[in-house]
Amino acid sequence: MILWLFFDILTDICLHLPSVLIAMLQLDGYLGYLCVAHIPMHLSARIWLSLDEIIDKSLRSADGSSSCEDFVSLVQTWLSKIQWSSSLRGIFGETNQSELAAFTSYALAFPISFLALVDTYDVMRSGIPNFCAVALALNDLGYKAVGIRLDSGDLAYLSCEARKFFRAIEKEFDVPGFGRTSITASNDLNEETLDALNKQGHEVDAYGIGTYLVTCYAQAALGCVFKLVEINNQPRIKLSEDVSKVSIPCKKRSYRLYGREGYPLVDIMTGENEPSPKVGERILCRHPFNESKRAYVVPQQVEELLKCYWPGSSDKPREDLPPLKDIRDRCIKQLERMRPDHMRRLNPTPYKVSVSAKLYDFIHFLWLNEAPVGELQ
């Protein structure tokens, strides 16, 4: 049994840190390995915009006997071969180039431990083809890619489709062993999920189990991940087949809108340069992803929620955070202002968080721009 323990925030920030721990772990009578691994996360796939940004393109072969001076071109050649191969033609069209650049950069840095998270944009139409192009380029230089990780969507179905893709690559291009490329699955897995996967049938080789392994769910865990929304003034978005994992791009401001009874009605996010909501002025609040969920709100009080204490630029001063007691007291006061049905323990009413009409339009513009386009034949 192999369990991969993933720390998304740490590996997002420290993309090129090596593996830091391999420990023996006894689990239900099975001797397994607990591995903390470095893998290219969603952050890297959104930092890069294109392959042109990769400066050092050379890579020595695994045995050190030769060197490929333009590994990027080799990757692009393989992607073209896959796209026009007889057995895979029509499965995908143009893949996401920022994802391809992230995979290529990661392989250049760690050619012996290339394991890619393939669900940043679209697993079968972008992630898997991009991974295969990089893996085949590494294979030409004597390296063997570790495999892929699936972190959203239908894990059983996607693992089976990925395995078919790998086997087609092995057969089409005569790459021994490629059909057995490792597939790791994660995404809040527990014993029920594993049982369901086994009953459905799957092609998963290893499981990434974190939250349910290290917490007792009588003491609930707060799931937090780091998502990049803008870099160098370029808005970035993370896409997923699981809509709840799609990020909301660009710098934003957030406000709490109160009704006549003094209770918060809804929170709204706007773009950084949009005008703030005004008391007594009607504003359209939209669900970020569901076009039919929208409502006009006339706030009786507007409270800005987001304050930047660390601007990250030399021309803006950094402020000290308030004392922990003040933060706690403010949190308690905010909870006391919530409507009782939002706070009840049994079946609480979900509190709505919305976006402005302008931000809604921008989210979906960027979504369409970044999502790979399929091709049917």
C-alpha cells in the first residue's frame, strides 16, 4: 500500500523543494510508505503564460552522455505527434499552454521525479495530453515520468480514461511500460470513497489521503488551499470539472450588505477598481457560476470586509495586525450579528456570497479563454 500525503499550500509555494520525508507506516496490518512529495500544483500552471517564458531550455540525458539544447521544442514535437496520431485523433484539440509550460518547467527542474497534477483546466482535453508530451520528451532522454495525480471530478472514470490514453501511447509510439504509468487519486478521500471506487472499477495505483488521515472528524477540519488569482497584473483562474474548485480571478474587494432589520443579507465581491456599493442604491448580486441565481439588493448598511496589511510593494507601508484578542472579539461580534437561521446547528440556511455583474462577466470571459476546446470527428 502506498499513501501519498500532499500539502497543497506548501508545494504550491515551494514548487521545487525536493521530497522531504519517506517514513514507514503500519496501517491495518499492511506495511506501507508515507511519502511527502513535491508535485507541480495548480499555482504553477497559472504562473506561466506560455512556453516562451522558459529561459533555460537545455536538459542533459539521464546517463549524462548527451544534452538536449531545446527541450521545449522536443515537448512541442511530441504534443503534435500525439494530437495527430491515428489512435488518439479527435480526443483533444488545443491544450492549455500555461499548463504545458508549467509541466515543462517542472520536468526541466526535476526530470527524475516528474509527477503532474492534471486537473487544473481539463483532465482529458489538456492535462493528460500535456503530461504525455512532456513524459515522452523525458523518455527520449532516458528518464521515466513518475505519473499523474487526479484531484477532482469522477476519479474512477478519469483514471480509466487516462489508462486507455497511456496504453494507446505505448502501442502507437512503441514506448514499453508507458501504459503502466502511475495514476494517483486524491480529493478528501475516506474509506467510503475508496470502497465506492473499488466497486465501480478504476485504474488508480495510489491514493493521496491527508485530511481524513490526520484528523478526527468529530473535531472537524477546516480545509484551506492557496489559489493564485493574479500575477504581474495578469488575472489567473484555476478551472476544474468540480465547479466548487474553480477560482475567482483578479484582485478583489469584498463587502457585507445589511438589510433593514440589521442582519447581513449577502456578501459581494467586486473588482479592485469597481466603485463600492452605496447605502440605498440598488446593486445586482450574482452567483459566481450559476447564471440564473441573481438578485437586486438595496443595502441599508455597507461594510468593507477586506483590508490589506501587507501590500507587497515598497511604496506602500506595511501595517501591524491587531492583537489576537481584538481579532477574536471582532469575529464573535460578527457572528452575533448573523441571522439566527444561519447559525443554527441543524440544517443552517447557507449564507450567500456573490459577485458584481462586472466581475461575473470577467470570470466567464477568462473561463472561456482558458478552457481547452474539444474536437469531435
